[in-house]
Amino acid sequence: MTDDPRPGFEEREAQHRGWLSPGDVAFGVGIGLVLAVVLVALMPGTRVHLLGGTDQTETTVVAVREGPRPGEDDRTLTSYELRWSEGDDVRTATFRRSGPAKREVGDTWTMWVSPDGSSMETSSPLATWLWLGIGLPAFVLLIGAIVRWRGRVMARSAVREADRIEAARRRRAARR
């Protein structure tokens, strides 16, 4: 039988790894961007908004209705009827948002509205692009860092438990 010239696992010094490797960061950013694309694909109003199909418009709240979210009686859905003018035309649309009402009848609300009123957003296209392109990947990286940290904590706890058991065995053996 020949001896393996490489050092055993006990003889090697543990490698210290950073929080996230460059590969982890690239993977996290990629996943975040894929999630952003999926969100845009599933929400046609957001797609219109991101591609410049909305204009900043001053709207007026003409009605507010609160009710339970369909299928979720414990959550509130608020519907706002909004009115605005485009030249001689007066347009109206309904904007829905989760949670209790934060606007009252008569309030003005700056919205990003498509010409036909089918797409309404509260933030600018630039803010939405930044959230999807930077915020979502950063969120995925944060989750990855938390998962990596939790894995390290769990690995260290297993090693510490093994060390405690081994120390107890040595103490028992020394007493005999």
C-alpha cells in the first residue's frame, strides 16, 4: 500500500472565503435581471411604461373605494377613480392599490399615464428602470449573502458541537 503524499484534511489550513465570490455575484445579478425581465413580461402596463408609453400627468381623485381583496378578506384593496384633461378631452381611469386609502376625493396626484389610460404608474420610467435593473439584483445578492452567512453559521455550529463532544471524551478518558 502506498501513502498519499498530499496532506490529510486535518493538516490543511482552512481556506477563508469571502462573503460572495465573483461567480456568486454574477449569478445573483443574472438571476435578478431574469426576474426583472419576467416581471416586465407578465405586466404589460409596466412594459408600456418602461418603453416610454406614459406621460407625467396631474390627475384628480374623484372617487375612493375600499374593499376586501378578492379571495383575501383580510387584505384591503383601494380603488381610485382619477380624472385628468388632455387638451379638450377629459379622461378617467381606475387605479388600484393594496392597503388602506392614502388619498382623498379632491386630491391631486402626479401619475404616469398612457394615452388611453390603460397603464398608470406612480413612479417615473427612470425610477422603475433603476429599481428593476439595480434594486432587484441587489435584493437577490442580499438574499444570497444571507444564505451564505446562514450556511457558515450552521457549519461552524456542527464543528463546535463535534469539538465539545471530543473534549468531553478526552476528559472522560483522562479520569479513567
